[in-house]
Amino acid sequence: MSTPKYRIESSGTLRSGLLLSINFNHLYENSSLAVAIAAKSITEPERKEVRVVQIPSGEVIFRTRCAD
């Protein structure tokens, strides 16, 4: 059985001040790392949802609230 991987997704364009040059298409092996990066990420336009999704199940393990 393969280890699940985690992807950061958003309804907006993502950028991060936490780390330089984040590749948001990257699949993370560690859910805690993916959540930490997602939590510190900024969307353009502002206040769009950011989520961490487990691959391949599609389960959302972390989600920011939209301010809409």
C-alpha cells in the first residue's frame, strides 16, 4: 500500500512569504508540512480558500475559511 501524499490547492492564485519559490503543484509526503505551508500562504485575490487535499482519496484535511 502506498503512502498518501498531500497537495495544496486554492480557488485563487497562491503565493507564500514563508518559503521562497513555492511549487504549489508539489506533492508533500508529510501532512503537517503541507498544512503549515498552506496556513501561511496568501491568495490573489485575497480571501480565497486554501486547502490541503490527500491524494489519491481527495479528502480535504485542512481548509481556510472564505470571507465571502
